[in-house]
Amino acid sequence: MRNFTIEIKGQNFEFKTMNIREWKLFQVYVVVDGIKRRFHMAGDKTGFRITDSFDSIAALENTLSTAIVTEINKTGN
């Protein structure tokens, strides 16, 4: 299990896994309007959902989910 960072639409998203054995829950950090914000994503190998959010990030849920699933498939976890 490892943390990772991706760029989407010019924003860097830092994914920090909160589980030891499986990728099920992430704290995700992103800078919005100069402020570092945190939200959570939960799910499994089939997809992830934002569990708490703010409007500017909610629209990216599918893109962020795909990024996590892609990272899981890269590592084989």
C-alpha cells in the first residue's frame, strides 16, 4: 500500500491510504483557492465515492475514482 499524487485539470491531488491491507478509504488533499482542503473517498476495486466534499470537487468524483482504480491495478493490490 502506498500513497500517490495525480494531477487533474491543473490541480494536484494527494491520496493517502487509511487502510493497511486494502485500499478502501483515502484522505485526499487538494489546494482550492489557495487553501489546502481534505476530503475522503471510500470504495473498492470497482470504484470509489466521495464521502464528504465541497462543490468544486464533487464534479470530479468519477475521474478521481478512476485514478484510484488505475493505481490499484498498477500495484496489483
